[in-house]
Amino acid sequence: MWPWDGRWRSTTRACRRRPSCPTSRKSGRSAYGPRSTTRCRPRRPGRWTACSGPPSWPYGRPRGDPRGRRPVGRPGGVRAQVPPGSTFKTVTAAALLNNGLSPDSTVDCAAVYQIPFNRPIHNYKDENHGTVTLRQAFALSCNTSFARLTIERLNGDTLVDQARAFGFGVPGESAGASTCGSMRRPENQDALAEDSFGQGTVEATPLCMALVAAAVESGEWRPARPLADEASQGELPQSVPLPSNVAEGLRSLMSAVTIDGTAAGSDLPQGVAGKTGTAEDGQGGQDHAWFIGYQGDLAFAVFVEHGGTGRGAAVPIAARFLNAL
């Protein structure tokens, strides 16, 4: 790590200087799959480090790629907005903790949840875990639990407000554009359920989700500045403290993911807490893989475009990165 002067360092240059980074600027390819990106942030003010995969192509993919071209902006690791999948359950869990639930609250993790008079919501591979605690539902990444709890206990405004507290839709310093992600108010219960587990209208950048993990660890969401070579366009948004019960509850939930949840039994070092995510691609391609978390005062996010599952593609990258620190 190096002293932070208030601006982002070049992430590709950071990878050249750090042999532990699982990508190579020379080859422009990830050692683990297409477009892997890692962001890391210590909680302490004034210190920052970052490591990413290769810079994005102007339209997300090279010319001639049979998968087509999709505008993602550049550099992709900072500004590419894609569905965050189940990593967004961290935000939804914060809203639920803010509205009377605790990590030990009993919830249902059925294989399928039928929204009254609307569509059914399925767990990954229709897994049925029965009655569990909220902590277990988070650790096992139960879509049905979070969809049902959101429908029964929250509403569109509540979820949007909670997302905004984590930086979604908050204007950044660069040209007034959000450096995080976006979420529109759900128009109906189907959309609300989809948003609750990071699909639907929700989009996020890897940087955004690293800041979510950092907020859980520190108890306060803090904004990020743009890349060092971008001119300042205005003031940074204000920091947002999390209620103590929410921060403590989220730490308990994220610890359970690596102890006996979807990231358990991996090569992650001790003391890591996190959340896996597998996000459907809106263009019909293979799923995107996510893993966000923190170890001590270091927060991170890993995103693998079309990488498959978070457990299968993103967690191994995080493990190698953290073990090499």
C-alpha cells in the first residue's frame, strides 16, 4: 500500500508493481478468466490501494468478439455498471436490520417463493433449506428469503433509500456522475423482488461494491474520488454512518458466508468476511461472478465478467490476492 493523496492511483500500474496481482498488463488477460477486477480499500483515512484486471475496451470487448459489444465506459473496473447479483443482498439486509430484524430472526428459505398474484422467485438450483435464521439465509444466499422479506417488510422507497445510503445514485466528483451504481424505484412487486437480490433495475460497479464492503467493516459509507488523471468537477458527497445495530448485524452475516456459507471451505485466509454473487447477464450471456468482503481494515470487490458463479470464479481470485498480501 502507499500513502493516499486523495485520488485514485492507476490500477493497471498498480498491478505491474505488485507481483501478487492475478492479471498482467503485458498480456491484457486475467489468469482466472475474462475481465477479472479487484478493488481494495483500507478503512483508515489517507491510505488506499487498488488492483485490477486489464483496462476495458472502448465498448467493453475487442473488435471481432462474437459476444458482441456493449458500452461499459472506461476504465471498466471503475465505471462498468452491471447487475451486482447477490452481493446486493448486503444492502437489502441493511434495510431489513433497519426495520426490526436481527441476524437471529427466523426466516423461510424455500426452493420457490410465489409472490402473491405475481411471478415465482427461485433459489439457485431450486435449493430448499427450510426454516433458517437471517444469518443463515444470507450465508446460503437464499433468493426466496430476501424476496419474501422485502415484499412483506419493505417497499420500493425503503430499498431505494437504503441503496442511496450506500452510494447508489449519489452524484460523484467527476462531472456529477455516480461512481457507484444505480437503482430505479421498483414499479411493482415483481421488480421489487428482483431488486432485492441485485437483479432488475440494480446496477453497480466493482468500486461501488468495494465501498459497500468497506462501509460494513468501518460502520460508515465513504465516497471515492475519481482516477488521478481526471479533473475535479465538484465536491464529494457526504459520508453516511450506519446505525450500530446494522453495522454489527452485517458483520455477523458476512462472517457467516466464509465460515459456513457459499464461500466456506475455500482458500480464503482466516478473518475474511464477505458475500458471493452470481448475476444474470441481461444480454443472455453467461452469468457474472462477484465476491465482495474485507479482512481487517482492508475491503475489496472481485468481479469476473461472464465468469459463472461467485464461488467458482471470484472467490479463488480473492483468495490468491489476499494470501499474497
